[in-house]
Amino acid sequence: MNYFPNNTLDHFQTKLAYPITLSGEWECCLTEITIPGKYFTIHPDYNDYYSIETIEDVESTTLLPEINIPLYNKDYSDFVEGVNANIKKLLNNPPVLFSVIQNKIKIKLNPYWEMTITAEKGNNFLRLLQLDPNKDDVTPGFSEGASITRNYSAPNVEIFKNQEFRIALKKPIVKKTHEIIVRDMEDRDIFDQITEKIIDKTGDVLAFFKTHKNKVIITLKSNVELIMNRNSCSKLMDALNIKNESYIIHNENFPVRFDYSELADKALNEKFQLIEYETFSVIHKVQKSYRLKIRSGM
């Protein structure tokens, strides 16, 4: 163990004119410290904190995910098994599946999923598929899905280290369609009752109706669309001053406001649809800053 200064155990007070680097093992009591990019004196009445910036993973949801799939998995010596395992780690219901049948590799894509292989990040994968390794390749997100079949000879998985391909959903996937029927209405706020019927039907507040100062405010969950058609919902559309034959309120992160007119006959037996879409969890890199206090006496 080394001691500073003069390699003794004596207590000392000193102020360095500039930061130093201590090599080996040291026992130090510091009143001035250097944090990368910062150099200051700690004092209990001022300057007794420092800040750090980090890049953190933050989870959110989206209807149209774009996901990078690693082509290498250290736990698998078989390329196809390793890639399938990587996909399952990222998505509960994999939209792309790799398989090998009679010395051929087959890649199956679910409807509306697009696959992109770049020369920069997937040149060895392009070679495996007998494609130009210097040119990006895109398999579009067809409505009926897509499949790729190529002759296959099992590769050395080590060549796929740091390589990846990307899949992206090009159209939201319908999870469930709910038909909301306006009936058995009581003599009170019609829109409160519509919200209650939505909860009863779906088990969730997929849409929330509220009246406020001659306006009707409709708030949807981020993965929901509301569809009204004049042939089944004319009185409700008239009350909201909607003149279109068909009207869609898209999934929004903010309420939609309509001017409100008197609702005729409580819109009995009218109906509209709520379309609920699948959501996908995605991870974003976010820069965050933290301010940390240094206790006095350090």
C-alpha cells in the first residue's frame, strides 16, 4: 500500500495545482476530486454536488415496431437455431421463422412484416442467401406474408458476430374489434353511459366520452381507433356535427373535441366500432442527467 506524500502515514493537507494519476494501490482522503471532464473543490456550503450523464434503456410501446435481430448467438452452434432464439428473446410471437428442410433454408415472414439486410451489418447473411454482399436487400411487407428459400450449407456461426438484420411492421395488427351498441339508456348524461358500455363490453376504458361546455371530448387509448358509419350511427354523428358518411378517430395521444348538438332519441340502438391493435414493447436509448450530492466530511 502506498501513502502520499512522502510515502508516510502522517496526516497532511495539500492542494494540488492540477489533477494527478495514482498508480497501484492507494489509500486517499480527497477534498478535491477529478471526475472526467470536471475538477472542483468540495465545500459543505457550496459546490458539494456533481452531475453525471448516462445513456439508459427506456421501454415504450408502439404499433409499428422496427427491431434489429442479431445473427449470432454464442449459446448455439447451429445458425438457424441461434437466430430463432434471438427472435424469441425480442418478441413473444415471432413474426419471422427460420427453418432448414432438405438442405434448404427457409425464412417465413408474417403478413405486413418487412425484412431488411444491409451490406454494412449483414454482408455474410447476404452471402448465405446467395445475394450481393455489397448491396442492401429488402423483402417488402406483403399482405399475404413472404417466404425466402435458398440452398443451404451450415455456416460457421462465428462469421455472424456483430451482424444483424432488421424487421419492421408496415401495418398495425388488429387484436380485436368491439361493436358498441347504444341501448337501455337511462335519463342522465348519454356520453357517461356510452363510456360505461365501453367498459362493460371491453373490460377496459378503450375510449372515454365526456361533455364539457357544449363540446364532447373523446379520448382513446393509443392503440385504439373508433369508427362511425352513417348507416348505423347517424344520430350520434349528427350530435357530434360529423357530416361524413364514415368517420374514423385514429389512435391519438390527445383528446378529440366535437361541437355538441342535442342528441335525438338518445341514439337508441345505434352502434359504432372500436378497433384494438396489437402493441409491441421497444427499447429506446435515452440520455439522462443526474445531480448527485457529496456528503460533507468526505
